[in-house]
Amino acid sequence: MNFDLTELQALVAVADQQSFRAAAESLHLSQPALSRRIGKLEAALGTPLLARTTRHVALTATGREFLEPARAALGGLQDAVLRLAGSTALRHGRVGLACVPSVAAQVLPTVLRAFAARFPGVRVQLTDGSASAVLAAVTDGQADFGIDFVGAQEPDVRFEPLGREPYVLVMPRTHAWARRRSVRWGELAGQRLVSVSRRSGNRVLIDQALADLPARPVAFHEAEHVAGALALVEAGLGLAALPRLGVPARHPLLAAVRLVEPVVERVLGLVTPLDRPLPPAAAVLHEMLAAALPGQWLTPIAATPARTPAR
């Protein structure tokens, strides 16, 4: 077969556009260059494929018969190239993942260990930061996707909710409340609190939970992130209302008790950009996280929702 793929592309483009000028523009060719490709294909096949006039171009009967095999050949080759590229990316690719710190500390090590076992050549670059920083990393292209609890209202991303995570009261194991099953928000009046920064998305939810209380607790110490707040609680400087995943399950010095009346929760989800597809390796990690988080780490969204303050 004495012709090449560029000549098949030329024929398909003319058939689709029904115009030499439009077909040439779609292939970034001049019209004479496009005509030469069609002429070479017709010469190789020994038959005309197009009937041309000054105003119109149409496939001949032979051209119509040859068009579908030509499309199939180009489509099959494109699929093969994409599969090969995907396979290469899964052997030597890179994934950029942005994530809120509590999930990065508690959930990611287990999932990333399983991912590394399947794809040992793929590098993962993790950016852990505040909810707004995670969202910015995804929208700016610094990360392929993110795990966050904000983004549902953003027009440039898709927010796929995975589950709900409650806020808990963190205290030293020696505290009188450490063995309780739950603590009411109203009981915090008069307590010394450790708080996360006002710039934190967690602080917004916590402040809304406290807004309706007749007597509010006072935050005497403030930390930028959950990890800093834990350290201050560990030092005996107060109690802290924090997301459950922010507290290690077997912390030797701290206990976490559910906060109720109301139960305050945040919805965690996967945040992906709308203007670009996920690379192959990122798509696999995205799928693994979507499978691992619900149920095992989070309360499924389908369950009866508890009262959650508006954001």
C-alpha cells in the first residue's frame, strides 16, 4: 500500500468538511498541499475518490466505499497511540495531588502505599494546605486534583462529594470528659479553647456552630492549622473542636469525643478541574481515593444527614 496516514487524514477531512478550503484549514495546510495529498492517494489506489467542481466537492462511489475503512484505520491507530501513551504514563508518570492536612495525615499513607505497589515508577507530589490553598492549587494547575471540603460552588471545578466527617472535642486523656461518649456544644461555655486560625475553613464551620449558644467559650490560643492546635491541646492549654480525621486514632495523650446538639460535619470530596482531563496516573489515584474514603473513613452521603450549619 503505497500511501501514508497523512493522505488518509486529507480524505477524511475533505469528506467531513465538504470543502477543500475548510479541510485545508483544519489540517493547517495550504489548499495545493491538500490537493497533492488527495492526488497521491488516488494514484496509489488507481481510482478517483473525489468529484470536484469550482463550487462543490463530493465523494465518488469508490470514495464513499473507501471512506469508512479509512476512518476505522485512523481511529484504530489513534486508540493504540492513546493506550501506549497511557501505559507509559502509568510506568513513569507524575501525579500532583492537593489535600487538606487532616486527610493527608490519616488517609493518604494507606492509599499511596497501595498506589506505589501498583505503579512504583510514578512520582506523587503532595501539596497539603488549607481548604482555600487546595482549591487554588487545582484551579491554577499546580495539582491534577484535590481532596477538599470547599469547591462545590466554584464554577471552574467539579466537586464530587465522598462523605461527611464530624467535628470532635479534643482534650487530654486526663480530662474529666475524656471517657464520655459525647459533649454538647453548650457545655463548652466557660471552657478555655484552642482554635484554628480565622483564615481556616474549619473555623467558619465552628464559629457557626457556636453562634447560637447563649454563652460562648473563649479561644485563648490560636494555631494556623489543625496540627498546631493539637500540639497546644497536648500542652494543656485548652480544648479544641477539630475535624475527626485531624486526630490520630491512637494518640497516646489526647482523646476525641463527639460534639452534639448540633452535630457539625464537613463534606469532603474530590475536586477536579473542568478545563482539562486527568492524566492516566492521576485518574487511577483519583479512582482509588474515591473507593477508599467513603465508608472506611467518612460517613456515606446517602445516610440521613445530621444538621450542618450553612457555609
